[in-house]
Amino acid sequence: MKTPTARRNRRALRTAGAGAAALLALSACSSSDSDSPSSGSAPASGELSGTVTVFAAASLQESFTTLGKQFEKAHPGTKVTFSFGGSDSLAASITGGAPADVFASASPKTMKIVTDAGDASGTPVTFARNQLEIATLPGNPDKIGSLKDLTDKDLKVVLCAQEVPCGAAAQKALAASRLKLTPVSYEQDVKAALTKVELKEADAAVVYRTDVHAAGDKVEGVEFPESADAVNDYPVTLLKGTRHTAAAKAFLALVRSAEGRKVLTGAGFLKP
């Protein structure tokens, strides 16, 4: 026959054992939660490795290069390589099988080329917007003050090709103003159009204000109200077949983060 004291000791042991088991279970759950991708915590820098290949619109060159350096510094063992160009050409390269992890386009239309081909992983997200501006020679010697001034036959004006986002936006602004403009050349990306002015091969070009900003004192920018009718959204997406998914997702997170937005707005981009 068990004494009251023995029964009390046995109950105490059972209670202590249950408490220890509960503590172990809680510890295991906490450990599991901290390792779960759904917890929202960013991976530690040591967990990321490999090269992230980014195809991006030419107008993103300066800001994305800055973000790439920040990413590599924050995550030793990673490298970000870029291919900048016209969004339509980049989209064609991706659908043609060019290896890339991330695509950042200057318009939803060119992004749709990639999504329609089934090459995007997930749904593209708009991370920035951009507006047009007229780039002139330093000091604006031709006194260009409006979009209409570009129709002067004595001026050599350059536009982006119509299939390129900056060219499509320029045509939209011209159509809204009921203006007809015959450029001396159509360029395949916005940097090429701007270079024509920098080299004094053209008197003016319709480009993005971010490119005018990046050119510094090599050109002078002229704002025009019609540009508000042709603002471009910039979508970004992860691509299928990436070999370093974690690193690519982390770069995407940086682009969309407060720090990424700071770099983009500093370059002249509008918030999404």
C-alpha cells in the first residue's frame, strides 16, 4: 500500500516530466519557425551564394549597378551580373533561351512577352515608374522649351524606336499633343538616343528623366507637360530555370525594399 507521501512524490515527478516535454516541444517549434521561409526573415548572408544574372532595361543601368554592389557587399560569396539594353531585345533573348535569373522591364508590354512565353516564375511586380524629358545640348542653345519645339525642321531630333518602351511613350505623348515629329534616327534603347546628343550628333532627344539625371552636365533636361500622359511602369520578375533561386529572390527583395526605393528615387524614378 502506497503512503500519501509516495503518491505526492509520484505526482510531482509526472508534473515535472510533462513540463520538460512541453518546454522541449516549444523549443523545437521555435527553431522550426525561425528556419521557415514563411517566417519573413531574410536569409543570413552566409546562406546565399552564386551568381545572379539580371536582364534590365537600359534606363536602369546606374541604379541597378549601385544595387548590385550593395547586394554583393551584404552577401559575400554572391555576384550580380547585368545585361542592359532595350526591353524588347532583352525579352526576345529570354524567350530565345538566354540564361538569366531576373528580368526588369521598362514596360508591362515587354514584360508580357516573357510571361506569355511561360518564362516568368511568379507574377511580375511593378517596382518603379519613369517619365519622359527632352535632353538638349548643355545650355540649351536652341532654346527648346516644349515638345512642339521639336517639330522645327531645322532641329536634329532623335527618338527611341517605337517598339522600345521609351519610344512607345514618346509616340503616346506626341499623339496626345497631336504633333508629328520626324526624327533623324530611331535608336534601339534610351542610352543610344541620349548618346547622340552627348556627341552633338543631335540637337535633342526624347528620353527618360532618369537618363538626363545620370548624364550630369553632358546634357540639359527640359520638362514638358505631355509626359504626364506617358508614364511607364517598370515590372520585375524572377525567371524560370534559375540555378541560384535564393540569391535571385534576395536581389528582388532588395530592389523592392526601402533601400532599393531610395536608390531608385535618387536616380529620378517615381514610386510605383
